[in-house]
Amino acid sequence: MAAPFRFVVLTDRSGANRVYAAPAAELVKWDRDRTAVGADGTTWTVYEDRLQASAGETLARLPAHRAFWFGWYSAYPRTRLVR
């Protein structure tokens, strides 16, 4: 069985979504503006084309289509929702 594809979806205060490839990053806090914090304490800054860690690591932004979260969750119940 193939390993799951990991990604993160960030929704800002206006309701706009950005999706980033996140093979190893686990985000636990999001200020709904420009800053997210990883489980290891790393600070990530949101840019239009990438998510960038304070140490320089970058996660590429992915093309996405907006859908209702509960539809996704019903198909993928192991999804973790962080608010």
C-alpha cells in the first residue's frame, strides 16, 4: 500500500483557503492571518506561493478546489481538523 499524501489546508479570516504539500510538517496553531506553528515549535509564515519555516524549509502551495469540509471528512474520517 502506498504511503498517504500529506497536506495542510489553511483558511484565513476572509475564508480564503491555501493548500500546501506537508510531507512531515504537523501544524498545531494558526492565527488565521500569516503565521502557523508546528508541533515542534517551528514558526511558519504564509506566502501566496509557499509556506516557509523560520529555519528556511519551504512547503509548496498546491492547486486546489474549494469544497465543504464535512464532505471531505465523510470520505476521509482520519482527517485531523485544527482550529
